[in-house]
Amino acid sequence: MARTDLAARGSTPRSNAGTKGVPRAEREQQILAVASLAFGTHGFAATNLSEVARDAGISKPLVYNYFGSKEGLYAACLDDAGALVGDEIERIARGDAVGIERGIRTLDGMFALLDGQRHLWRLLHDRTAPATGAIATVVRQHTERIDKLAHEGVTELLALAGDTDERDISVMTAAWLGIVDSLMDWWVAHPDETAAQMVERVTRLFTALLGDTAGVAR
């Protein structure tokens, strides 16, 4: 598929990141927004920093001045996206939902958060990105955080059924993470499916699979 100018495509308006007087923190966020869309749309390997700089309205040397390298820019985008998703999952985890209801609310929160910016999910799962260095460190930090939250949720769910076996918890945690990844991948691949429709679909599927034991509010 042919590459297109991000600004011309209408996905992100051309920013004024190069305007004099813009605070550094604000300018960095503008660059990250443009770069995240580029990385999430084209993948790390196919993303050109010259195009990112152009679409951000700045010079390429300024990108290097702020982030050091293409890898550094990607790691910063990854860190922002990972924190965004992790914060939402943790917010739901600290709520009052338990068992499968907590799982449904977690998915609901993720769909709502990423609706309109599904490129962030692709950014977080880009197989063309380097698997070493700063990028690997960022991936590990956010993966460990999300895995811990999933482990807590599964431990709570199985405890409701009287199961405290550590290996059962480990197996179910891995299964749950795989389910979440598969559902999100499917949703991202079907842009016509809204966040609300996906929540209805997931709730319906969980209820069909688990029956009354699902405990899903309807």
C-alpha cells in the first residue's frame, strides 16, 4: 500500500511544533503525537524521520536533539502509549468490579481509550521494532506492570471459585492475556466496529461461554 502524507490524509493536522516560543514539553508532546501515528500506521521499520519532522512542522535535527535517534523517539512513543493503557487498566482494577465483571470493564476501558487512536495498539505490538536497547527496556517495564494487574485479577477470580493453586493462576493469567491481545487485534483489524459494539460483542461471547457463572451485569 502506498505511503501517504499524514497531514494530507487528515488523520492528524499539521502541528505548529516548530513555532518559536512553544514550551519544550509541549513541543515534545506534539512530536510524539505525530510520530506515534506514523509508527502505528507504517511500523517502525517503514517510518521515515524526515516525514515525521515534516508532518510535525519541525526540522529533522530537532527530532534528534530531543530524542537522540529513531529508536529513542520510538521508545518515547512506546512509553507514552504503554503508560496510557496501563493507567486505564489500573484505574479499573482499583474499582469495585470483581471476577469476570472486572475483565469486561477492563476491555470496555481499553476500547473506549483507544477508539479513535487504534494506531497506539499497533505501536505497542510492532514486530518490526528493535527487540534490544531502550525499546526493549520500555516494553519490559509496561509488560511487567500489565502482567501484574492481570495476575491480580485472575487470582481474585479463581479465589471466588475456591481455587488458589499457583499454577492454575499462572495458566489462567497467560490465557487471559492471550484473549485480551486477540480481541484487541481483531478490533483494530475491523475499523467499522465501534468500541460500544465491541463491548456488547465481548459481553455476549463471555456470557455464551460461561453462562450464569460469568456474573456479567446485563
